[in-house]
Amino acid sequence: MYLQPSQIRHVQLDFTSKCNLLCPACARVERGAVNPRLPLSELEWSPGVDRFFSPEFCAQLDYVLFSGNYGDAAAASGLPQFVERLLARGLKCISISSNGSLRTPEWWSDLGGQLKGRGQIIFSIDGVGDVNARYRVGSNWEKILANIRATAQTGVLLRWDFIVFRHNEHQIEEARELARRLGFNQINFRSPSRLSLQPSMGFEPPFNPQYAPQNAQQLSQIQAKYGSFEQYVKQTRIHCKTQLDHPSVFLDFRGEIWPCTWLGAPPYLPAESQQSIDLEKLRRYYEPGFNSIEKHSLAEILAHPFFAQDLEQSWRNSDQRLFTCGRTCGENFDYTCLIRYSNSHMETLKARSSCT
Ligand SMILES: C[S@@+](CC[C@H](N)C(=O)[O-])C[C@H]1O[C@@H](n2cnc3c(N)ncnc32)[C@H](O)[C@@H]1O
Ligand code: SF4
């Protein structure tokens, strides 16, 4: 069994597929433009959402994290109302991740006011000044600064997530200092861990060994031991992060539940990727909507054969497992830059730092 409903401690929400930027390695971007297969929409407060986020379920959760695969929560017009409803249902903490280069200072001030004492805002900013726009394509530095200042004035918890690339590694100290002056509670320097598997897109990992992805070295060891990464993915022991380390489910902007953000990603990835091939097989095997909160309660979804037995069984069988599981949760390769794993370097700037 993946998890019982009573074991879930948090929900990750890919609230929308809308965004104002075109970060080159984001799943919503393809060859510099919006992925043409991606429908642009956001999660509405529907009857299914109303049932899913029941007061009992909200009270049991430590937090809901708005950050997923395809969009920026601040780009969704329904965000403030959605947040208000979750808070009214007794949710303790809401964490929202955004590029910060959209909306107005007034809008951010309102959101900060809503979340003060009940959440945190994470700004994803990969550089100081114009350097940020090298990866955050289309962002506007002055707008980001004005939005951060307005948010900080509300007293809400603030975190800066900074992906350290070669082109911005010289700004680490400058970013840390600026973060202090702007009133951030934390700054998280993240190693660009995906680059070890997809070294293209013109972005390079930093030279500084402290921030270089740990998994580059792991990849050489894997190739020596297994012959290839694909063989490793099939054979490695799986330690499911969201089942064992952070008991949670992922809800996407179409209202479908997945164990994690990585298994929820494939619907709009290129058809030839192994993840999409796996997802297509899975879709043909199960009935449509088996994981939809519009059709089923959370208890029904988690009791479905996919969650109740097939997923865990697939981890024990090298021919049946999903590529995503072996790649993301294999025990010898740190694919993610999740906090508390090796590709995340969190620094606390102010005493009270986080509710996640
Ligand atoms: C798709 S974004 C959605 C949330 C929001 N739009 C943002 O950018 O923070 C989800 C997470 O992916 C991260 N991300 C984007 N490109 C990345 C990359 N090349 N490597 C690792 N994480 C990346 C973002 O910084 C963010 O933390
Ligand atoms: S800001 Fe976030 S959602 Fe938007 S393109 Fe960049 S990574 Fe993707």
C-alpha cells in the first residue's frame, strides 16, 4: 500500500499550467516557447476539490505546497480565493513557490498578509540583477525587487531559492547579503541536479564543489557498476521519498492524484520520453479517471490497485517498474534538489525560518 489517507502529512499542488516565464529546462518550455501540448488552465474550487480538502483532511496536514511541474501559482487568477478557503478549513501552513516577476506589489502585500503566521512564500530567483534572467527567461529584476519588498513588509516567512549555475556562482555571497537586507528568513542554494542527466540547454553546473551536483560523481560510479544509467534504473533498490520520508500525495491542475510530482509530470512531456511511454501503458491498463478527485474520494484512490499494490510491486520487479521511480528514488543517485537531500543547501538568516 502506498499510504493510507490518515498517513498523509502534506499535499503538493501543481495549481496551474500558466506562467509568465520561459525557463529553458522547465517542463512547460520546449525550444524556447510554451510546450505546444500543454493546455493552459488552473485548478478551480470544484465539488471534487471541496471533498478532497475536507476540514478533517486539512486539519491533519502539516502543509500544502503550491509548486509543481508546469506553472506558477501566482499566475493563476484564483489563487487568493483558493488560499482563503484552505485556511478557513483549518490548514496550518501554505507554502507558495513563485518566480516573483508577475503581479503588483499590492497583490503580493495582500498574499503576504493572508499567509502571515500561516505560511511562507518562496521566491525562485537564480541570480542578482540581470543575471537572473539568463535562466528565468522573461523576468524583470526591478519588478521582482518591488514585489519582494512589499511581501517582506507583511512579516510573512520568506525563502529565496537560488539554483547555482556556472553563470551565477560568482553571486552567491551577493545574494546572501541581499537576502538579509530584504528580510528573507532563509536562502536555499540548490545544485542543478538535473544537468547531470540532461547536460544540454546551454547551462553548466558550478565549478564550486560545494554547490556542484553530487550526482555527477554518482553517475560515473553507476556506469562502472551497472554499465548504463538505464540498467541502474531497472536494478536499483527503491526508497520512495514521498512514501517514506515525506508522506504525501501530489495533486495536479487537472485534479489527478499521483504519489509525487515526478510521476505526475509525464502527461505533457515529449511522447518519445521513457516517462511518457510508461504513462501511456499505465493509462491503457487502468480505467480513465482512476486517480481523479472529481470521480473518487482520496480513500477510493489510495485503495485503487495502482496505489494499493501495483506501484510497490513494480519497485520489486525490474521489468515492470516505472523509469521515473528508478531514476528519482533509486538509492545511489540524488536526482532531486528537495530540501534535506544532498542537492539543497539551506541557510537560515533569521531565527524563525519555516513551516514546511
Ligand atoms: C516548475 S517550478 C513551479 C514553481 C514556480 N514557477 C517556480 O519557478 O518556483 C517548480 C520548481 O522547479 C524548479 N526548477 C526550475 N528549473 C529547474 C532546474 N533546471 N533544475 C531544478 N529545479 C528547477 C523551480 O525553481 C521550482 O522550485
Ligand atoms: S517560473 Fe517556474 S513554472 Fe515558470 S517557466 Fe520557470 S520554472 Fe517553469
